Amino acid sequence: MAERIRNVLFLCTGNSARSILAEALVNHWGHGQFRGYSAGSFPTGRVNPLALELLTQMKMPAEGARSKSWDEFAVTDGVEIDFVITVCDDTAGETCPVWPGQPMTAHWGVEDPAAVEGSRTQKMLAFRKAFRALEHRIRIFLDLPFASLDRTRLQHKLDEIGRQPPTADNAPAGC
């Protein structure tokens, strides 16, 4: 009997860059066993164009990407979320909504590429750095032996992933 799809919600304040990248990465690398979502506490209302450009360059799913409020997921008749992962330090410090069910939570802070000042090249390099950090952590997450981990051990693993260096030399570079 096939396991149900595990849903992962990535949170960031604006939901315009890091959480969007993480959503796409889970949808790409999750191979139908995981489904990524993203939202923000104070969504900007638009996805950063450099995030979309990078996803396209990396051949990652970007269709339907939109900046949205976390309130969309804090409803009893919504998507059942299994994991809620914050990817920015500001959101990690906020009081989150009460999520239906009992999703596991973790913080995997990544520097905000949208905050980088400078040339277009410098900005794109910041987006690539965030992408690599997220991809590294997400691939570790997706490789966890979920069936053999109890909730306490799984929480430990989630927290451990968040302590991975933000940029790893051995991080996969995408497709």
C-alpha cells in the first residue's frame, strides 16, 4: 500500500524568494512522495523575478508560483500539512497561526537573496547561494528514513538539517 503524499509548507515573511525556491525544490525532488507549498506572514503579493528566472534556468517547476498569506493554510478544511519549515529568521520569531493537525516544525534559516544590493550579477549570485543551501537541506530531508523514525527522532533530524552550513561545497547544483 502506497504512503500518502507528505505536504511541506515553507514560510518566509514576504513569500517572494526563499520559500518559493524551497517549494519548487520539494516539488521537483520529492518525486510525487512530497508536495511543497509556500506562504508568508506578510506576503509581498508578487514573486521576485530573479527567483522565477533562476527556477527556469535550473529547470525547476515555477508554474503557479505566487506570493500568498500563511492564513490560506491555517484552515481546518485546507491542505493537511505534515511539516512547517521557516526559512527566514524573522518568520521564525513570529507567532505562527495554529496549524490544523500536528505538523512538525523546524527552522532552516537562509540569507535573503532579495535583500542583496548591487549589480544584477551580484543579486543573481545571492539567489544561487540561497538555492544551493535550500537544495542541500531539502535533499537531506527527502532522503530521511521516515518509516523508521519516531516523531522525536524525526524532530531531531529536522533540527539537525537546519544546522547544516548554509552553503555546502558538496551541495548538489541542480539538474
